Amino acid sequence: MSKKYHLFEVYGIELEYMLVFGKNFKAAPIVDKLLLKKAGKITSDIENGEIAWSNELVAHVVELKTNGPTSNLNDLSELFHKNILEINTLLKPLESYLLPTAAHPLLNPLKDTELWKHSYSEVYELYNRIFNCKGHGWSNVQSTHINLPFFDDKEFEKLHAAIRIILPLIPGLCASSPILEGKNTGFKDARLEYYKTNQKEIPELTGLVIPERVFSKVDYYATIFEPIKKAIKPYDTENILDHHFLNSRGAIARFDRNAIEIRLVDVQECPKADMAICVLIIEVLKLLVGKKLAALQQQKKWPKEELLDILNPVIKDAENYVIPNLDYLNLFQVNEAISVKALWKHLYDLAKENIHESHYETLESILNEGTLATRILKAVAEDYSEENIKKVYINLTECLQENKLFLP
């Protein structure tokens, strides 16, 4: 983002999907073959009009993203879906297809993980040496990233304050990873449960997931980037890792492109659901930034530890967790303990007039029927046989193909 944009002027959205083989439903480490079929050569990035495709750390995950900043969120569901259809068509002769949701329910990460072997692979190799990237927290974590611009320190302060406040609520809207290795993990958002500790070897990288209370570039460098650089030095002897790349908090400031990237969103069953969720999160952030809910000073005063105390049970119970912290709820003009589901309904009511009507039905279904994790567990109905889990997830791949919600 070399050009600087003002708050909410443009957006960047990224969606990650796993490739699986049709015959055995195992992860298909063939993203290089997919990109080769499309580009005619091995490459790590393809620009396909308004959407770009790229590889990830592991060889079975492809990322679709807006090709540069866009101001129109309402067309993205269609655009992403068109690219998904094209990818599935290219994958057909390779006997594979895209799998939605944030986690493959049967993947054995120790057996089924191959790292990307082409460009940039030296970075991935180093990561693997430090962290051993074969666990679920590395090879089974498909997310949606929301990139939001800020123009200067003043805008950064408002945006970072608002994002920190909303982070604990995000899994209560979009958790989609309840099952790992054929078992109910007990966490609606198992992806985030792993996310918290997958870099435990160097705790400075993820911190407490909720970023520190820093509201200027200088402060951010001193509080977050400097400790990261210091901690990585003994491992990164060749100096190939960038502090922007290493910062793994739930929202990261990218001063190289004047944006903050939110990383706590689990990818859904289809772009229609992803985009509706992104739009709702963005509209609530606009209310916070515009001081329509709580004053900036109130938003800024929350320590990361107290926000993490709210995030943790939401990772576990998603929309069903009842938030007891009235000081926190006051930020959203609520003055009694309510569930995360009820809080999102309240926020949707406040933001609805600014949301395009094309998202209403999707958001109302999610708010009424529950997160995708809840709907998956309902569909599995306590039968954790491999056959039944596959049946439910194959149904989810059809939702992706048709761009429709999963309603068991």
C-alpha cells in the first residue's frame, strides 16, 4: 500500500482454503500444481483481475485476496466465488477441490503436512526449524484477514483502540473449527486455541494475542517490534525475517503499508458468509472509531490481560458465552450481563442502517442459527465416525461451490 488512505476508505480481504483429494479427503499438497496450471509456470502469486491467488506456508493451502485495496465490499462475495469456481475447475483433473472452514476435521498434521518448497521457502524453512510447523496451529488454520488503512498516527490511535476492543468478540461471530482429528475439541474455535501457543518458543511474537496498549508508530516500534527483533536475533542469523512478518498478534500493524490486519476471523463455508461477517465487523469498528459507542479514552484504557480474559472463554464457547464484565459491556452501551450472541445482535441493530441489504439475510441467519462451529456440531450430532464427519464436510464443500450458507 504505497499510497496512503484514510480510515475506511479502502479494504483488503484475504481468504484461505485447504485443498483436499476427492478419493480420500486428505490434504492435497498441490498448490504449486494449481498455480502452474493457471500461470503456465511455477509461481507464488497470480493476479486474476480483481482477485489474486497465492501460496501459503504449507503446500495444501491457497490464499485468495483482493488484488490491491478496494472500496467496494459488496461485490466481493461474487468475485471470490467466481475465483473459487475457477480453482475447483482447475483442480478437477487433479482429483481435488477446495475445503472451506478454518480446520480440516480429520487432518493428522504430523503425517499430512508438507511445506511450500518454492519461492520464499528459505523463510518457511527457518520458521519450521524454530517452531516445527507440523502442528495444527501451523498446517490447519485457515483464516480470513481484514486489512484496514490508517493515514497517520491520529488515525492509527483510533483504529487500533477500536480493534483491540472488538477482538474478544470475533470468535463469537465466526468460529468454524470445532473438530480436530475426528474429535470434538471442546473449543468452538480450536484454530485460535492453537494460535495462542503455536509460537511459544518465542513468546514475543504472539504476545497475548490482544495487542498492547500502543497508539502511535513510535510506541509500537518500542513496545512490540523491538522485543520481537531482539528475541528472533539468535535464530535468524541470516537476517531474513521481517518484523512485520513476525508479529503474530490477533491484529497487527503494518506500517510498511499503513494498515492494520485483523487475523482472528475463521474462514466460513462460503464467501457470502465471509463478506457479511467482515462487513459487520467493519461497521461496528466505524461506530467505535466515530465515538458513537464509547469515548476514545474509554476504549484506550483496556489492558491486554483483561481483554484476553474475555477472548479466552469466547474461543471456547463462541456465541454462547455470557460476558459478566459490565465495564466491558458498557463500551457497547449494554448495562447487564448478556451472551456474545445477544451482544452481536445488539451491534447488528445499531449498524444495520449502514450495511448493504445484500448482507441482511446472511447475517440474520448467522445471528439466529449460531456460528458455523455450532451448526457443524449440530449436523455431526455426536456421531464422530470418520464417515459421518466426511459427510458433513462434503456438504460444506458444496456450500462453497454454490456460495450458500450451511444450515443443518
